[in-house]
Amino acid sequence: MSEIRAAVQRLYDTYPFPPEPLLDAPPPGYNWRWNWLAAYNFCTGQKPPKQDIRILDAGCGTGIGTEYLAHLNPEADVVGIDLSEKALGVARERCRRSGANRVAFHQLNLEEVEQLPAQFDLINCVGVLHHLPNPMQGIQSLAAQLAPGGLMHVFVYAELGRWEIRLMQEAIALLQDQEDYREGVKLGRELFETLPENNRLVKRERERWSLDNQRDECFADMYLHPQEIDFNLETLFELIDASGLEFVGFSNPQFWQLERLLGKAPQLLERAKDLPERDRYRLIERLDPDMAHYEFFLARPPLTQADWSSDKALLAAIPERHPCIEGWPSRSLFNYDYQIVNLSESEFEFLQACDANPARGANVQDILAEVSLNLERVRALLDQQLIILTPA
Ligand SMILES: C[S@@+](CC[C@H](N)C(=O)[O-])C[C@H]1O[C@@H](n2cnc3c(N)ncnc32)[C@H](O)[C@@H]1O
């Protein structure tokens, strides 16, 4: 085993991450990125052809994401892999307690994932690739296990928003005698207490991270990591290109909206919109460098994109209610991204009819015969991802 991998394993055996408590019930709410229907719909604009899929959580840690993946996708078989036996022990217990029973865990380096018997339709890899000695090799190993038409969700660190963290990591490493993570946490905490109030590293820690970092596991994950490669947009797309997969889009699209930054200056906005895609992202990152991670979907072709611009196709499609809605049934609810939505009476009735699908098998036209809503509003429900469509 490489020295780096051994050091990473030691960190997570000392401080299994994340340290979220174990519950005796399914986890509350949802993260739509872990719901196959929602993720597939986000990436293609339509319902996936099947739900009895195989899911891999690569670098699952203590199984927070794995547990959601299992509960949000009850027909799926879920596999979690990780280097740390201690973290896997917590993950197994977490899933056992909440009744997630279609999950198998293995202690496995993700670069050796080809040892698992079959390919996966959804691979989730959150907070892991930047801890590998060679992230490109890591993403290539995962990509080779992604089935055609499959999706990969990746989260990696961004260097601009982690500048202060990197400096503190280096400072602690300079002062630390040996690779003793518990000692390192003590030393790091002492450093933060000792530095002047208005010190930049202290201010950033207090404003952005300190709430989470009350827990030693989080503090160690942030400031004592023996291996971290942060990305910028250029190196991010080098990683993505090296995967051989297709970039579908960022899974936090609001951040990448130019309107958010340039909305008050229509001419500047137009000029920015004319830029090639990657330059647009570059511009946004330069103008808002506070971001500490990138999260995005990749796909192995073929991945068919739906086109609902034709009224005929839309009327013939079978709609159902988006699975990630909090507060249903009500006219006031949270959408997949926990944004509040207020529905008109007819929109609510349309959504109620969708809720009875797909068992009933009614298409949009059938429902519009019963509910007085125009097609433009149906498209608005679709744009807000309140409904998911199956093509006729
Ligand atoms: C920051 S934690 C993230 C855990 C989980 N994905 C989450 O987001 O809650 C990183 C995890 O990746 C695991 N890891 C690091 N390198 C790995 C590798 N080469 N193969 C498998 N797991 C690895 C670590 O053991 C650790 O549990």
C-alpha cells in the first residue's frame, strides 16, 4: 500500500468521517443528488427507464450518503467501499439501524474497483478524489465501472475557497512533531486560540467552518489531512476530460448562474453569455472566489436528452410528481432544492393528478381534460422540477 494511502486510512481510522449520529429510522428529508429519479431527470429531463439499478458509493466513509442512497432508491442494490475499516464499521451499523438492507460494504481502494463483479448505473464519489495520490487515475478507475447510460456524481475541493485552510494545514504540519492526528487536533485548536482575533485564518474559520469543526472529526478532516489536491476550473476540466466521460453539468446550478452576479448590467450579462461554456464558468469563479468545492454529474453515453418543446410530445407524456418535494400535499412546499414554491389551485390539482400516476397511466392531455391549466404552466412545473415526464 502506498504511504499516502496508509496515512489517509490512518486518519479516517482515528477519526471516522462524517461523525453524524446514528439514527434508528431512515434519514430525514432528501438530497436529490442521491435520488436516481431526481438525478436522472436533472441530467436528461425525463424519467429513467429503470429503477432496479446498481449504485456505488465510492469512499463512503461512515455511510451518510450510502444510507440516503439506499432509502431514496428502494429498488436499487447499493455498494459502499472505503479504505477505512473503522468508517465502514460505522456505516454498516448506521444502515443496519435504519433498515437499509440492500447495501453491501467492502474495504477496497477505489482504484481497484474493477474487483467488484458488475458495472454501476450511478456512482457517487463525494469528498474523496482530492485525497488520492492521483485523482485522474481514481476517476478513470471509477469511469471504467460506469454502465452505458450511467451517471457519476462527483464532489471535489476548489482551491480558491480553501486558501486559508491550506495555509493552516501547512502551519500545523510545520509545528507537528509526528503524524499523530489526535496531537495535531490539539495543536491546531491551540493555534486558532492563540492567533489574534482579526487574523485572516481565524476570521475565515469562525465565519465559515467553526460550527462543524466543533467536532474533532471535522477539524481533523479539514486541517490535518495528509493528502489533499485542490482544483481550479482548468485542472477540474483536465480531470473531467481524463475520465473519458461526458460533463453533464454542475449539480449546484444556481452558483453558476451569470444573472446572480451580472443581472444588474444587461450588456455585461449578454457579453458574458456569449463566452464559450468553460470561459463562462471561469468568469463566474473569478468574480465569486468564495466557493470551496465543485460538484457535478458526468455520464457515459448514450444518455438521451428529452426535448419537450413540441406540444404534441408534451401532451402525450406521462407525468408524475417529483419524488423530492417536502411538505406535500400542500400548495406551499419545498422543491427538490429546498426552495419554497407556492402553487396556484390548478397547479396543485395538476400535481395531485400526477401523484396518482404512473399507476393510472394518464398522460398530460388526459389530466388537462380534468384540470384547467395551460401548457405553458405545465412547462413551468417541469422547469421547476415539480414533475417528471416519461415520453410516450
Ligand atoms: C471526507 S471522507 C468522505 C466520506 C463520504 N463520501 C461523505 O461524503 O460523507 C473521505 C473518505 O474517502 C475514503 N478514501 C480515501 N481514499 C480512498 C481510496 N483510495 N479508496 C477508497 N476510499 C478512500 C476515506 O477513507 C474517507 O472515509
